[in-house]
Amino acid sequence: MTPFTITATDPGSRARAGILRTAHGDVPTPAFVPLATKATVKALEPHEVVALGYDMVLGNTYHLFLDPGHELIARFGGLHRFMGWNRPIITDSGGFQVFSMGHGTVADEIKRRPPGTATGGRERAGKVLAIEEDGVRFRSYIDGSEHELRPETSMAVQAALGSDVALVFDECTPFHVDRDYTARSTARTHRWLERCLTWHAEHGPPEQLVYGIVQGGVHEDLRVESAETVAASLCHGIAIGGSLGADKAQIYEVTGWATAVLGGRAEGKPRHLLGIGEIDDLIAGVELGIDTFDCAMPTRVGRHGMALVPDPDRRWRIDLGSARFRDSDEPIMEGCPCPACTAGHPRGYLRYLLKSRELTALRLLTVHNLAFVARLMADLRVAIAAGTLAQTARALREGAAPGLQPQTS
Amino acid sequence: MTPFTITATDPGSRARAGILRTAHGDVPTPAFVPLATKATVKALEPHEVVALGYDMVLGNTYHLFLDPGHELIARFGGLHRFMGWNRPIITDSGGFQVFSMGHGTVADEIKRRPPGTATGGRERAGKVLAIEEDGVRFRSYIDGSEHELRPETSMAVQAALGSDVALVFDECTPFHVDRDYTARSTARTHRWLERCLTWHAEHGPPEQLVYGIVQGGVHEDLRVESAETVAASLCHGIAIGGSLGADKAQIYEVTGWATAVLGGRAEGKPRHLLGIGEIDDLIAGVELGIDTFDCAMPTRVGRHGMALVPDPDRRWRIDLGSARFRDSDEPIMEGCPCPACTAGHPRGYLRYLLKSRELTALRLLTVHNLAFVARLMADLRVAIAAGTLAQTARALREGAAPGLQPQTS
């Protein structure tokens, strides 16, 4: 069975709408995939994530491998049963987190953060000890204990977790390395791809889909070659990973190099863009032909007091912890139909709760932000089907509120 | 209008069931009142607190006075509108927190904690500067700034908050002071009672009920005199406060001294026991004739990973963070109808989330614990009405699960 059906394409871009079919149900695409890093979407329960409009979440193999361990999760019947989520789950390969801690700046570069501001102190205890043909040895960010992940290990862990979509083990090449390193790393990632597919064909759950990962850094020829290699493999879907560039223009350019060569025979394979999810990035990614996205942004910025609002001049976010909202009787976002906004909590109240570090505030902003992104993706899906993506994308880029335009569904 | 109607009394104890009528609705009693210290029940939204079976919450005047300030809350239309809770609210007078920081051990003694283990470092920045006939000067626990609360100020703050039940300003006498100090303090508290009632009669919201507070430490004659003084005043209801004793037996004895003299003309006044709320204390308090209780216990222990279970040998709680639950596929509590249990999350999953400090776990345990206490109180109300309190209280004390016995409602 083909796991992906394209139901509509946009004549003016590479965008497509479709349905990703998994053992735990369908995912209409393009879709955003919230993070459930440690077997939970932070601050929410599964039924709430569903109610917000999500069909799939992403669990992090690196974190779950180290704690509580895939064996324990397997004893509970797999990640779905462990976390009480009976819809599709995608797991990453663990490679991103292993390498981002070793190189120290991959996540920062992808997110364009200045060196040193980074992912927070705690994970810095983790460290790559050796990257070899066979795999990677590293220290746990939790207790410094030594572990190894090989392509086969990563697939075995993901098999134990029982995710619907597994990602192959790759080296997430950082931005600061030279072209030569990137070329050698990408070639090794391609060899790891074959090892992952071989392992999965023999041992993997038959219903689990496997996505290959396109690397190649910011070098067009390497990206194109990587995309062609992954497209020609027996993987069910294609993820685009690694460092995509120093700014948004480069990120879109590099992503475009990859999707440009994923047509033809690989056209029907679903495409996932790893770790990208700012509002404008989601719109651009859809236009470039991406089907699914995962990113910590909506949930993480929510826990830092940021609410998503239709304001491109403020990167679609306002800091509700700011003193200027002390007296504000306005809702988080005027007209927003999300549960946090319809409950009527004024910005001044949320500002007080945030200042007091009340959990209720972190939760309300998580809810609002995920609802905002869910409506954005729904708008894009509807627009592709209706042949109006150009207008919808323009309106959203100019600050139209997602989900609030009249539209046919 | 009498704010309280007794609908049933228990022949074997002082227990009574009733209805407390407030401007924002009725509260069937006996009832537990969850804390909304900083204008939110921690981790929950108002509609969730209602769904868990609660009609009234308690806001802390001390915290709200210091931050965000009663003026700001008044500009939002009062505490109900500020926090989105349109049911009854009781506010304390601020006295307890002011004094517990000054004396340093009031809360500890009421909770029978050893000296020095206490309320946590942060609030220790607060300090009583002077206790005088006119009122109390103290330093803010937030920034060390100097403030004053007088009986009139406390009532004015509570008037601005617009609570349904205001408590008069009292000195919460600690356990370590001598009888002479307690006698003088209690006499001053009685003078403050009159000043509060005078202020409220002239300036208070007409629909706001005012509860006097019985002090007197652990001295029978002082407690009796205080109860008689408060009962004879024009207050609408009566709260019992201060240090109640060194152990549970003494706490019940001291509480009983007070309620024994609250019959007669004061029989119809609702009685609130301040800051007490362990499971066995709630049962005993109801038998002693208490109508409402507030306590941080269910929500606070939940955030520390403790789940309430019908197990008197473990003080009705288990520590789900314990390693022994690592592999447990059991629910939090077998047969529990609360949303956290019916969602089916196994103890092993919650243990992992707690260990990972995931907000979702704090929330699930808050939900479970509040649901547990709500069912306990419902059982007691039903039993009083049915004339079966003795049997119900015995069963609950022996480990029967609240809400799970067959009963007529």
C-alpha cells in the first residue's frame, strides 16, 4: 500500500495536499507535528492535543532511549500505549540530539541562535565521544554514562517504541564544518540509510514506515545528490535534515534544492522538514513541497510567555510577560477560537500568572499556540485544495489571522 | 437573608450538612475549598475546577495585595473577573501569611513540620517589622519593600477583590509563644474583629459575607472565650484559626473546644477551619461541626508527585515518583472515576513524567487529588443527610475509596 496519496497540487508552487496513511490512522497534509519529546506534549494530555487539531506527534528517540529506555516502553506495549496516544507517532533517529550535543551548535544554527546562547545548560553534559563508520558513541546528557547508537540500534529502538514513522540514523552535519567534511559525512549517512533499511526489512515492524534523511549541508551539489540517493532508496518517505542555512533565505533555498529533485519517481513519497516551524517557515515550506513539519517553537515559546499572533512584524509573537500588558483587558488574540482565548482570560491576567510562574499560564499559551499553528496548517490545506494557495499565503504573510478567513473546507 | 441553611444534622456528632449562599452561588457543605492563592488553582483552569466538583476557591489576600495589587484586580472588575471564576470566592485576611513569615513557624506548626523544614526559602524574605494595636508592618516576601496591613486595610483590600466571603484581620498566634502572649494577642484580635465589622458595615460590599476568626491558641479558656466573642459579634460566619496543636489529637481537641460553644444563637453561622485538610482531618473536622475547609494539601502534594489513595496506613498518599512504580501498569487508583485515572495513564508512565519534571504529570496529579477530596466531601454530605455518617466515616478511615460506595444522593 502506498502510504501517501496526493489529493491536490498547487499550480503556482510545489505545494501539495495529501493524506499520509499509517497504522494508527491518517494524517491530512500539509501538517504540523507537535513535539512529544519525553512521551508527552509538554503541559497537555493526549485528548487535548487531538482536540487542538493534531493527528500526529513526534517522540524523540534520543531522550526515550536514555530514559526511561525503549525496553521499558516496549514492556508497556510501545510508545502509543505508554503515553496514551492512539494516533500516528513519528520518531526521529536520535542522531540529531546526539550530534547537536557533540557539535554543540547544530540546533543553534538551525534556529539561527548566536553561539553560546543555545539549548540550555542541562543538555551540555552530553557529548559525542566518537563518530565512526559503525556508529556513534556518546555520553548521556542525564548522567554522563556512555552509550552507542548505530543505524541498527536506532532502528531497533524505534521498532521497540513502535512508532508509525521511523527516521533512519544520520549524521546531522553542522554549519561550521567544511565542504569536505560535509561530503564525507553525507556519504556515510547514505551508507547508514542502506543499513537502516536492511535492518528494518528483516526485523522492523511491517507496518512501520521508514523515512530516509537528506543531508548535504548548504552545498547544492551535495544536497541534490543526497536527495537523489534517498529518493532512489526503498524508504517510504523523505526527511530533510541538517543545517539548512544561516538565514531564512538560505534555508528556503537549500530546502528547495532538495524538493526540486524529489519529483518524478519519488513524487509520491511524503516529505518531512526536520525541526523547522516558524510561521513564515511553515508557509514557505509548504510552497516548497513539504508535507509535514516538526518544531519545538509553538510549545516552547508558549512556556516562555510568548503567544502567537497574526503579526509578521513581531515574528508572529508577543511576549505576554511584558509589563506593557499589566493592565490589558484584551484577550490573547482577538477573535481567536482557541480554548484559551474563548475562556476570556485577559492579557493582564496571563501576564500576572506568567510573572508568578503559574503552570496554568504555560498551559494556556501552549494551547493557544498549538491551536494557532493547527489553524494555519488547515488554511494551507484548504487553500491548496481550492487552488487559492497564492492568495492565502500572501494574506497569512501579511498578517491575516489563520482560520479566520472565510473559506470552503 | 441568612447566608447559611442547615439541611441535616448528624445525631452522633456535631456534623451538619447545609447550603452556604453567596452572591456568586450556593456551596453545599461540608465542602473543601481549593486554594487559588495567586488567582489560579495551580495548573488548572476555572472550568476544570468546577468539573472536579468544586463550588468555591480561596484567594490569598497577602499574595494578591503584594502582587498584582488589589487596585489592579479592581480595575479588571474584581477577582472573579480577573481570574475567570464566576462562583463563590473566599479570601483570607492576609494575617496568616504576614504572621507566618514573621514568626517563621506558624504554618509549620499547624502542619506539624519540624522547625526549619518549613514553607520554602523564598517566602523567608518576608518579615514582620512591628505588631501594634493599629496593625502590622511587614516586609514583602517578593522584594523586601515595606507594607502595612491594618484591620481596615485588610477589609478594604478584600472589598476591592470583591470576594464573596471575607475574613477579618487577626493575629495568627504561633505555638511557641506563652499563654500570656496568646491571651493578649487574642484580645487584640477581638478588637480588630470589631474594627473590621465596623469598616465593613460602612464601606464593604453589602453582598460580601464577613467571617470572624477564633484564636486562643491551645488554651481551652482562651479558645472558648474567643469562640464566644466571635459568635456574639455581627459576623456572618466563623473561622477557626491559629495554632491548633502539636498533633492531630490536640488539633481535634482544640477545634472541638471552639465548635462546642458555637451552638445556640451562633448555630446557624457557617464555620470554616483554616488551613486544615489532610484526609483524616477533614473527616474529623466534619464530625466536629466544621462546614468548610481550605488547605494546600491536595494540590501541593500532587505537584510533589503524591497521589491520594484510600490507604490510611500511608496517610492516604503514595509517592508516584518512587522507583518502585517504574514498571507499574496500574492506574493511579483502581476504580477512580477522575479524568486522570480514566485516561488510563499507568503509574509507570506518571513516574517517568514526574522524574522528567513534565508539567503534564503535575497537572494529572492535581486533578486526581482534587477529585479524590471532592468525592470524600460528597460522601460526607450524603452520609449526613442519610443519617449514616458514623458508618461512612468509619469506612473512609479504614480505607474505603471515596465516591465508590453505593449511596443515595
